[in-house]
Amino acid sequence: MELWEKIKKMESLHIVFWLIKDSCWMLQFKWLGIVMVIPTLTIAVFIVYMSRKSIDKYINLAVLSWICANSFWMYVEFFTSGELKLWASIPFSLGFIFVGIYYYQTFVAQRLSSK
């Protein structure tokens, strides 16, 4: 199976775990939500690893950052009074940086190939 087909299958499974995690957050299933962080993050890391030699690694790093921020925010809401929630802005910001790198490199690659 080609690498991109493997990544696509992993992304599809990843979405299922992510939806379960966020549904648990919404429904206040605290421990199941926390447990679902593990497969969600594991697959996100695996996707980053699989795409490490392509420009898509930056988008996948952005997704990983988003999931880290989202998972931390969920944990804070479940098990603290919420005062730490703003710390989630760090991985969210990293996600924006990775997206910026992705689009910058895509733009540069397009400009170089059109010359």
C-alpha cells in the first residue's frame, strides 16, 4: 500500500477517535474522554512521523498541536477550576505557526516551479 493511502486510512481512524474524545468532553464522561486522548494523540504522532519527509508534515504538526491544546483544555475543564485554560494558547499558537510554515513553503515551491 502506498504511503499516502496508509496516511489517509490513519487520518480516517484518527477522526473517529477525535470525535469520540470530544463527544466525551461534551457529555462530561471525564475518564473516558481522558482515555481517548491516548489513541487520538498516538495516531496524530504516527501521521506526523509518516509524513515527516513531505511538506504535509507541517499541517500534520498543526493538527497534533491542536489536539494537544484541545486535550489540555478538556483536562483543565474536567479536573481543575479552569484557571489554567489559557495555557492551551501555547500549542494553539504553535499550530498557527506550523500552518504558516506550510503555506509559506507551498507558496515558495509554487513560485520556484513557475520560473
